[in-house]
Amino acid sequence: MRNLTKFRSTLIKKFKKRNISFSTSFLLNRSQFIYNFCYSSSSSTYYDLTHLQTFDIIPKFSLSDFILLPNHFTLQEQTFLSTHSLKKLKRIFGKDTIYQPSHFDHIIHNYRECQVTSWTSGDNEIEREINNLLIQKVYNLFPKEINWLPIHILELAESIGGIKSHVDNVEYSGNIVAGICLISPTVMILRHVNNPECRFSVLLEPGSLYIQRDTIRYNFTHEIPIDPEQHKFKNNLIPKGQRISLMFRNVK
Ligand code: OGA
Ligand code: MN
């Protein structure tokens, strides 16, 4: 117990030093992963749990395996990241924005996607600035031992872009899937793999970082409605604008 208290206070100091605000009572540590469970402070604004059943559902899950950090990136940081993401997509796909109608496995619709090994074509200063920002605001939230796959940039087209329900390929990556949300708000619906009616929705605003891990990453599918009429949060239609996400996955 004492050790745990000591452990917590070390972590709190660490988080404070990094200027991350959180409620200490929700600081959890499980399977070598330390995180800030923000559900309590942002529940009604960002989560719709109306259809979430917790009893008799197998495999079991913990909602604390979905972590949302709203307003994690300042407006300036968001603009910086979206500008360089769009530049990167332009270098790869050309100056005309042509969205791919559907993913090879028909999961993602009307999108552009690329993997990032470098952000620029040789601008070291920008490269450094982006990497420092991502280290500070993403990688430093996790233990150092975690190895990360290259980032994916995913752009969804205004109105018609979307993602059908899926679990990220378990062969490709490990227990953590994190996303930075940019440009437009989006609604993500997560459904239990054995009972799609057991579901919850999350409003992902630009500037937020979300993390799915363990029981949510493996036991829930996630989707972004393709039909703009279905893009609703608590019965309010959320207009579907162009949206970019930066996706982080750990090595299995
Ligand atoms: C994916 C995915 C979600 C997002 O690329 O597999 O589910 O926030 N992306 O873009
Ligand atoms: Mn996915």
C-alpha cells in the first residue's frame, strides 16, 4: 500500500512537471501502462453511455480502457499538425484532392491515408518541431518501453467519409490505439464484439487525443458513421466536415 502511494506520488509529480492536469483519484496503472482516466470530468459532454450494458457481457470490459483527453492540443498545435498532414498527403497523392472511394477491405470510405516516416521533404526544423510536440503530448504519456509503429495520417472527406465497424488488425499492432483528432468533430461508436447493441458513443472534437486499449481495443469494434444522417451524438446531428486523424499504434 505504501509502495503504491509512493508510486502514485512519483507519477503525479511526473505528470505535473509535464503540465498535464488530472484527477489523482483516477490515476491508474495496469499492465505496464499508466494513464489518466478522464471520464469523470468529461462524461456528459463527450460520452453517451445510454446503451452500454455492463452485466452478462462476455468478454468483460472496462470503460477506463477508453481514455479521452479533450482539448489536449492548442489551436495553434492543431493548425500546425493539420497543415503538415495535408502537405504530406499532397506530396504523396498530388495536388488535386481525390479521395479513395473505399478501403481494400471496404472498411474506410472516401478517404486518403498514408504512413509517416518523415513529415517533410527535408525541412529538419519542422521535422524536429513536430516530433517534439508528439513526444511531449503523446509518447510521453506512455512508458518508455513501448515501441511504436509509424504514425498513420487518415483524412476523411467532408460529408461522405466514414469508417465501418471494425477491430484494428490484431496481427498488425498491439494493445494500444491512440488518435489525435483534427479539423472537424466526429462521432465514434464503439460496440461490444458479441453484442452490437451494447454500445457507447464518443464525441471526438478537434484537439482531442483518445486512446483505446486492452478490453476496449480488443472487445469493441469502432466506427464513424458514413451516412451524414447517422452522424449523431445524443440525437444531435454533428455536421461532418473534412477530418484528419493521426493514428498511433504500438508494436505487438
Ligand atoms: C482506423 C480508425 C479512427 C480515427 O484507422 O483504423 O479506426 O479516429 N481510425 O480516424
Ligand atoms: Mn480502427
